[in-house]
Amino acid sequence: MALSSQIWAACLLLLLLLASLTSGSVFPQQTGQLAELQPQDRAGARASWMVSTPVTPFPAPCSLCMPRQCTCPPVTGPLTQPLPLMGSSRLAPTGLLDTRVADVSNYSITHLLYRMIFLTALPLFWIMISASRGGHWGAWMPSSISAFEGTCVSIPCRFDFPDELRPAVVHGVWYFNSPYPKNYPPVVFKSRTQVVHESFQGRSRLLGDLGLRNCTLLLSNVSPELGGKYYFRGDLGGYNQYTFSEHSVLDIINTPNIVVPPEVVAGTEVEVSCMVPDNCPELRPELSWLGHEGLGEPAVLGRLREDEGTWVQVSLLHFVPTREANGHRLGCQASFPNTTLQFEGYASLDVKYPPVIVEMNSSVEAIEGSHVSLLCGADSNPPPLLTWMRDGTVLREAVAESLLLELEEVTPAEDGVYACLAENAYGQDNRTVGLSVMYAPWKPTVNGTVVAVEGETVSILCSTQSNPDPILTIFKEKQILATVIYESELQLELPAVSPEDDGEYWCVAENQYGQRATAFNLSVEFAPVLLLESHCAAARDTVQCLCVVKSNPEPSVAFELPSRNVTVNDSEREFVYSERSGLVLTSILTLRAQAQAPPRVICTARNLYGAKSLELPFQGAHRLMWAKIGPVGAVVAFAILIAIVCYITQTRRKKNVTESPSFSAGDNPPVLFSSDFRISGAPEKYESKEVSTLDSH
């Protein structure tokens, strides 16, 4: 092959460089030194240069390698042989490389520059020479191609071989699923003999001209068993045969390919395409859409060529999807005119849209202790994250279409508003539901004054909690003092309290689920008041004085005998016995061995609010007989008499003397009552204790 003008120019430039480097004008000193050497010395100098100067070899051009060896192995290490120039064994000029030059540093910058140009231009020259020598073994075909079953397919193919081979006739063979003849793969097409595998008889033919290096193959009436790998082998005669590693994979299909965008969002326009192979020159497909009503009108884009040289038929459909279009089945049909061939493919639309809560409880009423279920359901794609919340606290959450919140044995503390939040990557929605826990009133609490001084104003607040609100009532001795309906608080006002206001009160709260009550005491403090029941009674040689005092707080009681200048306090248990019932204190003074006239007795009661004194009046005592411990008969008679007296006295004076459950035989003093005086609740039998007179005391 003739060299191009560029290659000739490169060669001329290289020759000029070589000439300038070897001339004496460039290196006069070195040339002269080399000329003075004898022939033997010159050979030694060349040998010395070849041993001491490492040169990195340049790889041989790919076109000079044998077939299947397009990359020549690299050579490493110092080069100990003369570097050939354009295939010649002639050595490099020795004048340039004289090893007798004492020091490279003595060279001028110009000398070094020439040497660098030479070393750079040499590999470029080799590349240009190799490029001028023509092509190499290689093939091109699409890595994959598809066809509908029953149609045909044209597999485009081109191949190349070195130009220096110059075959008279070019033959070729197509193999199925294997590139190696020794494996006896099925022959798809063979130009020499036309003998093919039975599966390809009448189905394969060559569309390309092998002489023009075109190996395009046509397969007709394709069926699924023809799907696989197809290899081409070039046959140039003799040993010039080459099976190319490049191959094409044929895929036999039955459905069109519907391409939907990876993300389809409601309210955003999308483009859906239907693509079918159009590689059969004998049959052209026609496309139509199925189930696109209400979505949009299709637009046929036409026939398009793909990157690897194959062809497809494309139809486009534009529309704006809604959430109702999610899951919609969209189809595409490919038909071939003048045939019965029809192929359909379908794709379901996966429309993404934000959540909408579609199911939730209305307001819920539940009785305390019962089981409550709150349901929240949402419609979205993808499924939402559902969260039940109350007062900002997450109670339960899950990625689901519905979420149930279970409340076991609800309490009033769980009464309130519950929120359901549904969210995904495309938006969120939320709704609330109120839970009303119905329960009986709690035990009422009383906040207010429970201790007051006589004459003060008292305010008492009774409150409770219930659902629904209760009826509140304040009682005292079964008498209603205040009441409210469907209120949680009740306030009782008592202006200028008196001792009669002292006592136990009840606050009662009730609704249809139950009743609760709380008792509280109002303590009214006041100065002592001596009651009319206070008096003295004499029986033979014993005097008994009774001082009855109403007071709060409890008073101290003293008995004064002015005629004898004696005062007996209630702390002297030998003579005074005291007992308290409510606000009433009863103190009893007993004087024995009083043969003479009974003395005057003054009772004085005192507390922090004041003091009161009263001279106790005497009552007759002639009907009571004194009996001492004697025979059994006398004791029985005495007991019967005492019982009669007790009955009469109790009937007559039950309103004036306060009963005391604490009076017992073991606690009462040894007192003998006259027939017309008796303390209610006093024992009928007791032991007498002899006490000396106050005079002897």
C-alpha cells in the first residue's frame, strides 16, 4: 500500500533529524574522535554503547501481530540488541553514541534537545507505518436483538480482516450458541455448502455481501427455540479463518414493551411509551393502545433507530393521572397487516399520592374500666405511616393502611382528644377523635374552715370529679343545707356560727354511675356554758354534786366549798369523776360521811374563751334508803329498787342528760344516787368505796 503524504512528511522529518545528528557540524568534537579510531576501536565503541545504554523498546503495532493477538507482549529490561529502524537491522549512527565522550554534562543544551527529538519521533514513525498497513480481524453486530414470534429478524453484521490477506473469495459461517467449530455447533448459515441445521432450514439467508465485508443475517418465521447466541466466522481460504468473539443474542418475544416512568405522581403529567422491535424488513408492526379511555389520546412517534443499529416502533401516551388511576391496567397492541399476528402487553399504573384518612371513629363514650378500640384507616400510595397521638405523645405507629389503638380498662386519665396522623413521601393528613370516659364521682374533698370560733363566718368548699358532672349535696343530721346539680363544686356559707353548728356534716356526690360521700366535722369553739342539769343530791351521809358543762375546747372544772374553804379540781380522781360526750362534760363530786347539813357547792368551768360559775342547788333525798353490803336478800332487794329508780329517772330526764356509751361498770366511780336523781346510762351494780370526809382530808 502506498504511503500517504503525511507519512512521507514524517519519514522526511525523521531522516533530516538523523542526518543532522550524524553530521560533524552538529557534533564536531565527537565525530572527530570517532574518525580517529581504528575500525576495531569503532566496533568496540558501538558494543560498549549497546551494553551500557538501556533503551525501552516500543510495542509492535497491533496490525503486525498474528490474528487473535492484537496486543503484543511487552518487553521489559534493558535492550541489549541494536534498535531496528523500519524493519532494518542497521545500527543507529555511532557518531551520536560514542561512549568515549567523557561526561554528558559537557554536551550543550542543543545536543540534548536533538537526542530527545529523535527518541520521541521514532515511535511516532512506527505508529504511522503500522497505520498505513490496513485493518485487522474484527466484527460488529448488536449485542442483543428481539423479534416477535412468527415474524422475521434481520441481524446487522459487519466484519474486517487484514488488507494484506487479499482473498479471492470471502466465505462465512453463522453458528448458533457456540463460536468453536470443534464443538460442532448448529450451523445457521454456510456460504460454501448451504448446508444448515434442520432448525434453520428454509429460515436463514444472508442479506449482506461477504465480499463487501457485510455479514447481515435474516431469520424468518422465528420461534422460541431460535432464541440464543449467534456467532459469525470469516473464511478467507486456507488457514485464514477466524471466529469472531462478538456475537448477538436473539430474544423471541410475545408482548410489546410498555415503558412507564419510574415514578408516576397524581396531578403530574406523565408519558407512557409502547415499544416493539421493528427489525423485520418483510413485516412492519402497527401499534394501538388499550384501556386508555379517560387518560389521554395516544401519539405515534414512528420508527426509531437504537444505538446498536436495531430499530423499534414507538407510540406515546400523555396524561395527568389521579389517585383513582392507581392500579389501572393500560395495554398496548402490536399487529402486522395482512397477517393474523397480534401481540398485546399490559402494565398496571403505580400512581403515587398523599394519604387521605378515610376511616375513623366518631366521638366515643366508654364507662370506666371498659375496653376501647380506636380505628384509623388511610388511603395512599405508598402505604402511609399511621401514628396515634395524644397531647403530643406517640401512643402507637406503624406503616399500614389501618391502625387500631387498643385501650384496656380505660380510666378517667385517658379521657381526651386523640389524633391520627397519616403521612408518606407525598404528603400527610390528620384527624382527631374525642374519648369521653364515663365514671362515678370520686370521693369528695372538703377544703375550708373546719374549726371556727363562735360568731365567725365559715365557708366550706366541697368538690369532686366525675363524668358526667354530679349532683352535690351537703347534709347535717339528714338535713339538706346546700345542693347543686351537674356541678363539680359546692360551697357552704355559715354566717356567725354557734355551738349548734358544731357537729358532723356529709358531702354527697352522685350521678348515674355511682355515689360517693365524705364526712367532715365543723368544730365551733366557745366559752363554757353550765347546763341546768347541774345540781347536788344528799342521801343519808353522802352528798353527790353533778356539774354539767357544754364547752369547746374541753374546760377544766373545779368544785368550791366556800363554807369549808376547800376547792376540789377535776384532776383529783379520788373525789371527782368526769366524762365527756360530744361537747358536754359531766363532772361528779362525791362527799361521804356527811352527817351534818350539806355544804354549799359552787361549780366553775373554764377554757381559753372564758369561765362560768354556778352554785349547785340541792334536791330532796328522803325516798332513797342507804344499804350496806349485807345478806344476799338485802342485796337483791336493793338492786330491784335501784332498777325502778333508774327507769323513772331516765324517762323523766332523758332530754337533759346526755347518754354516754363510754360509761361502764369498770369506769364509773362508786356513787349512790338518790331516788329522784340518776345519770342516764349509769350502771345498776357497782362497788362502794369508802372515802373519808373532806374535813379529815
